[in-house]
Amino acid sequence: MLAAMLGLGLVCSTGLAQAQAAREARAGQEARAARARPAWRPCDQGRLTCARVSVALDPTGRVPGRVSLFVERYAIAEHPTGTIVALAGGPGQSGVDLFARFRSDFQAVLGTRALVMFDERGIGRSGQLDCRIPAGEDLGGRRITGCAAMLGARAAFYSTDDTAADIEAIRRDLKLGRIDLYGVSYGTFPATQYARRYPGGLAHLVLDSTLPADGDVDVNVSSFTSIRRQLATICTVACPGLDPLGDLQRLLSRLPAATPRHAGLALSRGEAGRLLLNALEAADLDPFIRASIPAALRLGAAGDTSAIVRLGDLAVASEQAEAAVGATRPAQARAPSTVAVDAEPIATRCEDERFVWSPHDSLAVRRAKVRLEEARLSPAGVAPFTPGVAIAGAVIADCERWPDAGDAPAREAGPLPGVPTLILSGENDVRTSLEQAEALAHEIPGAKVLGVPNVGHAVLADDHSDCAKRGVAAFLTGATVLPCAGSPPPPVDPPAPASIAGLAPAAPLTGEPGEILAASVLSLRHEVGLVAPYLRQGLALAGTAGGGLVDGRRGVLLHGISYVRPVGLTGTLKPGRGYATGQLRVTVSGRAYGTLRLAASGTITGRLAGRTFRLPAATRQAIDTAHGLDFAGDLG
């Protein structure tokens, strides 16, 4: 018995010793990695070099682990006189994936400066942060709690404050000297946090489409100010006679508070508000959605909400496409029973913001406090939307289930330093408004705002006049930053004809068959051709005047899709090198009216009301030109 006990003790003590030795070995490896000076190495055949910078996961050391940050650098000169460190948006966008775009944005100053970008911790090559949840689970609330549980203690170390410290580690370890720091959208938040914490490391600060210095707020009232300003002016030149702001007010005021049962596409006031708010935010990056808003609001104010549903569908499709730009996609699930979720954006946003609840509050208490916050919102501040719609579209709605989200995030406080600062703001920006940029400029001594007319979010990328690029180059080189005249006003899609009686018959047909053919041509253009850039398998879009389409494996499936009531198109279209091809059934008020056969050349043949016809591509293009936008599409 004693021998057995001694043997057990020997095993236990040996195991403990081995575990301690392993821990010490790992600690030694981490210390050596931390001490090892990173070095630039060639990573392509040109002027691009790469390095890795090792940083602690938890600066205090209480949670073990390190993160290896992947950094890229582009330099034309052998010994550049300065370095631009550029921060992508999101949170969650990969700086490395966006390197080529940013290099183009700063081309004017890269003769003497180097450009450095990196994947922030938890993104792409800097330790992609994924969590897996059961397939079929709600990707809303359950995703939040599931990811937090899987990350455990690590979840607290992907905040903006951590990114600011990582920027300093990169600057210090790679000997970059004082840097010119550029951030766009979310990237402006770590940029201002860095300025507060490490002002001595900065030569210049450029903020493009900036968040407030304290990050997102529960409800950004300045966004609603921007919406009202833009809707009041969007039709001054482009669509005289329309009143988008008045139409929005009339639309929301006439809708019921709750959706009637069995109402088809009928919307409640709150549902329409959420769809439209999402579309208006998407419109500051998406010119087609922006162009579609006045006509959709006019239809909605007249009682037809199909176009509002379509706007909401387009906004979702646009957001999916935007999220895919510069975002390293999660690995495919190893088993069909699970799906991979990119957890870094969730962790960052929910750790960053200051919410109305405390971390120890239950979900029920958190929701009660959100309702109180909603009641405190000024209806005039978020008009013509309701406080409920405003709250539903805010960060607060995403993070109520994140365990550590609360009222005291880790964040640098205090005034912003008087670092030379240029703030770029698109006057059509909703999510980070011009009003918000001007408010931030008052917090930074000497800061200058360069407002760019007719430009939305992400100014350097969206400003096709290049005035913003010239302004940044002037600012960084000490020259005068000149005001921007901006690009011409973006086009606006005119409202659809109220009925086929408003259309000229499409030759060679006359009378009603010719009007039906003209309406069919316009449906093909507006409901299929113009939305082609959004199409991806499984996507469903409502039609302007009814019906819808689904992008399926065999082609684009149309189900009574309509641009001009009462004409609908049903069938399957297959994209090709030219126009889409296929055969479609034409209905009028749900009754069969004839068929269309579409050729890749653009020619349409068929039979309507018993009359055969052949519509040449040139005639089809003339109908399109007379009734809408000149947006390029892959289908038509």
C-alpha cells in the first residue's frame, strides 16, 4: 500500500514537473519570439515586402498566448522619407487583401513614402478568428452567445484598444519612425485611439468617413440629419418634380402600426422603416440603390410597397457584396452539421462600445434597459423614422447577447492631441455623416474637414473626381488643401410608368400588344439587367411592381416579375456573353398573354395576343434609353 502510494506520488510529481517544464519551454519560446526583431522579406517579384510582428494576446499576461501580425510594405524609393500606415474598415476587413486598392489611392505620394498595411488580430493571416455553430442555428442571437462561449477568455482581446497597441508595436518593431496614419470607416476609430495613446508616433492623421472619437453610439442621430438633408436635395437637379423626403413621410404615416394578416407584400410602419433605413445606409456606397430611392418612395407614397421590399432586398445583397471585399472568408465547415462564423467583427464591436446595460445584467434586464433608451430618444432627432426603427438598426441590437458587452469598455479617454489632421467626408454619406465629421473636427485642434459633394462613404475609393486624393497628397506634403467641387450629381432612375397606357407601343406591334411588349422590355432591363451585379446563387429579389426573381443553379428564375403593372414575366434566363437567353411567359393581370424568346444578340421574338413579332436589339436599346438609367448590367 505504501509502495503504491509512493508510486502514485512519483507519477503525480513527475507529471507536474513535466507540465511545469512544458509551460516554461512555451514561455521561453514566446519570450524569444517577442525579442526576435522582425525583418522585411520579399513577398513578390516587385517592391512588396512582408514581415511578422509578434504581440501578446493579453498585454497583462493573465491570459496566455501571442498573435503573429502579418504586415505588408510597398516602397518605390530605397530609403523613403516617411511611411503611411493604412487601416481598413469593417471591423473585419483584411488590410492585406485590400492592399492594391489602397496603393492606388496613395499613388501620388508613394514616390517618397512607403505604404504599410496589416491584417489586424483575428483577421486573415493574423490568426483568423472563427467559431463554429450547429448548422441551421439562428445566425443572430445564438451566433453571438455561441461564439462568445467558444472564445472564452480570448474574446476580450480583439478590441480597438488592442489594435491601437498593435499599430504601435508594428511602428516600433519595424522602425517606421513617425507615421502618417490613415483610417477609413471603422479604421478611423483605431486611428483616433492610437492618436490619443501614442501621439508621439504620429506625423499626420487622415480620417476618411470617420466615426466619432469614442466609436459608434447607440443611435447616431447625425445619420438621420444627413438622411433628411440628402432626401430634401437629391431631386433638385436630377429629378425635378419629385419630393423624396415628403414621399417618405407620407409613406410611413399612411402605413399601419402592425402588418395585417394575409397581407401579401403589405408592410407595417416599422417594417418599411427598417427596410428603408437599411437601403439609405447602403446607398452611400451603392449608386444604383441611391438612384432607385426617389422612384421607390414615390410608389410607396401612392400605396405600392413592392418597390420598398425590392429596395430592402437590394440593400441586403449590396451589404453581402461589401462584406466580401477585403474580408478573409472563414474556412469551410469540416462537417455539414456545422458552419464557420467570422467572429472577429462581433468580438470587436461588442467589446468596443458603451451600452446602456452592465456586463452582469441578464438578457431580460438588458432588453428592458434598451426599451428605456428607446423611450428617451427624441422623435424629432430620428424623424421621419421612429425611435424603435432607429434602435433596431444600431450596434446595440447586435451585442445584447455578448456576455462582456457593457457600460465600461476598455478605451482611451481624454482630449485628442493637436496632431496635423485631415478629415475626409462625402456629403452623401449616411453611416458616417458630414455633420459627424464636422463635430469631430472641433475636438482636434487645427483639424481640417474636406467635404466632397456627390460622394458617399469611403471617400478616397468613391470620389471619381480624384479631388480627395489630391487633397490628401497636398496635406501630407505640406501644400494647400483645395476645396472639392465634386463629381457631377449621380443619376436618378425615373419612376416607372403608372400603367402600360403611358408607354409608346414597341414596333412592329401596335396598340395594346405593342404596349405590353414595351413593358416587357423595361422589366427585363430594370428588374433583371440592372440587378445583375447583385446576383449570386440563392439570392431572391422582389420586383418593382410585383413578383420576383431567384438566382438558381439553372439560371435566373422569374416569377411574375413586373416593372409596369399589370405585366408580369415568368420563366428562366441563362446569362451568357451577350444578353441573357431563354423563353418567358407574359401575363397581364395574371392571365396568359403570350411568350418571348430572347437571343444572345439582344433580339426578342415571340407571340403576343396572337400576333408574332421580331424586335431587333437596336429597338430594344432605344426603349431602354428612353425609360431609365444607363447602368451596365450583365443581363438584359
